[in-house]
Amino acid sequence: MSDAAPIRVVELRKNFGPLEVLRGVTFEVRRGSVVSMIGASGSGKSTLLRCINRLETPSSGEVYLEGEPMGARPGGGPRPLREINRMRRNLGMVFQQFNLWPHMTALGNVIEAPLRVRGLSRKAAVALGEECLARVHLSEKAGEYPAKLSGGQQQRVAIARALAMQPKAMLFDEPTSSLDPELTGEVLQVMRELAADGTTMIVVTHEMAFAREASERVLFLHNGRIEEEGPPEQLFGAPKSERCRQFLSKYLQ
Amino acid sequence: MSQALLESLDLSLFWEYRQVLLRGLAFNAYVFFSAAALALAVGLAAALLRVNRSWVFRWAGTVHVEVFRNAPDYIMVVWVHFVLPLLLGALLGRRIEFHPFVSSVIALGFVYSGYFAETFRAGIQSIPLGHAEAGRACGMSDFQILRRVILPQVVRRMLPEAINQFVSLFKATTIVSLIAVPDLMYQVTMVTQQEMRPLPLYTGAALTYFVVIYLAASAVRAASERWRNKITA
């Protein structure tokens, strides 16, 4: 295992045409720690997450995975798509809309990338897939198609699918935002367990309770910049910036 | 009842020639399966052009679709069989001739590729973008995403419409008799010239096509129902 931070983001910027969505974001995630990103919609949280695993190409700045730049080759020059694909598997991504593949069973979803991308044998992939489904407490649903699962179950399968790549870090993009309130609990519970197991995680969320108790650090994004950051006790207990205070007052009252 | 009507209902003559007619029907099937394979392959390629990021590719795909969707299949068969070899021959400086079977497959395959392209395109665009992103996030290549994530869903969604297009294509195979592919229609015409009794022969041919197409389409529909519905609960 390398000593470098699993994820280090340096001066990341992203424009969509004239619109500046990220205006120079720099932060680091320590191994085994959870960083939560909060902020109003439009503040750039999701774009930041998508730039980290390069579903969006940053306009400038760099993301380092264990010290290795995502966008540039060690010798200089941009990294070709094939190599970016290869680096991307080190980051598991969980989406707001789950994005399970509906024509595959739960287990099928989980073992697809281990089979095709990592080249595991079917036997090894199934064993790994079953282990990942067990971690999200869905062993008994392995043979079900997504359409037969509740939203919370679908999201847990999506988490298992990301875990099956045995990534160096997990990225969560508002994982409970499209769930009914009574289903968010089971997903957050799984995420707490992952955090307790020492999984490195970046979580974009509106679940302030989760951010407060599960994360080591919280970033408050505003207008494409990190407006305030710190340990949750500090950020939630005594926010320094006025904007952060205003934002939190809407959630915590 | 009039004599003519009775005659058209007496299919014994059709039955007498069943072996030669069956051979004809087999030719319809050969043309159908070959043209369908070509139409699916070319149609998929054109659909991928139409959803490409670059406008040049999109434009090329659109031209393909419009040209072949708006060309009557009869004219295409004749054009491919008689004109295309002349053009190619002039280009390559030697005499070129297509076997009627080859001309039929090329013509029908390309005409129907226009329809299949649109069906594929609609199917591809109906798949949520997130499904491809999830694949990308797992490190899958574009080709793996297409083959493992997008196409299996597209095929399920487009199947009902595709079955209708396959039916049209099978019906269109009857025009290949015009360039002397010995299909059922061709054989019927030959026998008619000998026997001088067109009514039972053409009626028999019409009924045969109806039964074959109806049974095949129903069977495919029924067989695919369960498989398709798994993804929609």
C-alpha cells in the first residue's frame, strides 16, 4: 500500500461553456476516512465528484490517486482513455439514481465488471459478488432483477457493485436523495458499516445527521469553491462562514 | 357460386406442385435471413453514427437512413441488380455481374437497414445515460458498455417493432422473383404458365405466405414475451 493519500484534489476547475462550476478546489482524503460534501444544489458538489473519477473532464487542475495523476501520464502529456478507464476502477461510484442494469440480476450487476474488467473467473467473481451482497445484507436477493427490488435495496446492490471492484475509495453522489424517507435508513446504515470497516469514502449528501456522525471531515461548497471545511463538530457546531451558517440553519432547525 | 370462385378455392393443383413450391419458399427464407442479418448489421452501424457526438457522423447516419427508408424496395432490387454492376464495372474497368440472390440480399438488406437504424437509435436513446455512466465508473470500455449494458436492453425494447419490420421484410422477399430468384412467387408464375390456372396457384401462394408469416411472428412474439418482461417487473 502506498503512503500517498488515496485521493488528492489540486486546484480543480470545471467550466461548462461560460459557466464556471468549479473554481479551484483543493483537498485531500486520508486513507480510511470519510469526507462529506454538503452545500446547496448548484454549488458544484456532484460535478466535483464526477470530475474526481473523470465522468467529467476537468478544465484544469489534477486529481491524484495514491499520488498518481488521473489526467496526465507520469512522463507528461494527457492520459489516453484506455488508461483513464483502468485508473477509474480504483474508484467505486454510487449514483443518486442507482443506475442498476435492469436486464441483469442483482448478482449479475455485481459480478459484471469483475468478470469483464478485472478478468476474474466466473467462480471467483460469483464468490466475490456474494461476499459483496452479504456486506449490504442482500444475500437472499442475489437472483432478483432490479425491478423486483425496493429503491433502498437497489441502492444497496449498487453499493455492492461498486465494492466488487475492490476500489481504493468509494464515491457517493447523493445516494439517498431519490429514496423515500423510510428507505434512506437502510442505505445509510450500510454506509456507516463501510465507514467503520475503514473504507475511504467521499459522500455528497443532504443527510446532515450522517455527515455529522460518520465523517472525519466535512466540506461546505458554495459557488464552486470550498467555503468552509473542518471536522463535523466544528463545522456543524460553530460554522465560521455566514453562508455555511445560513445553509445549515435550513437543515438543522 | 361462380365457376371462377370455386376454382380459386380448389387448391389441389397447388398441392400437386408442393415440392417445387416448397423449394421456392425455402428461397424466400434464404433471402429473408441473409437480408435480415445484413439489415441488422448495417442498421446498427447507422444508428451508432446517428447517436455519435460528432455532427459529421450524425449527418452521414441521417443520410443513410433517409436514402434507404425512402427508396421503394422494388426499384432498389432492380437498381442493385442491373445498374450497380454497370457502375462498378465502369469504375473497375471490367465486366461485373451479380447473382440474383446476391442482388436481392444487398437491396433488401440496405432498404431495411434504414428502418432498423431508426429502431436501434430510438432504443439506444431510450436507455438512461446513467446506465452507461455506471459502466464507465466500473472501468468498462465503450465497446463493453455497448455490448453488455446498452444492446441487451435495446433488443428487448425494440423487439415488438422489429418483429413488424421482419414481417415486412419477409413479405418484401416476394419481389425477388422479378430478377429471377427462384422463390415461391417465381415458382408459382412458372407453374401458372404451364397449367394456365392462375387462381388456385396464386391463392395458394397468398395463403402460404399468410400462414408462414402469421405463425412465425406469433411464435417469436410469444417466445420473447417472458424474456422481455423480466426487466419491467
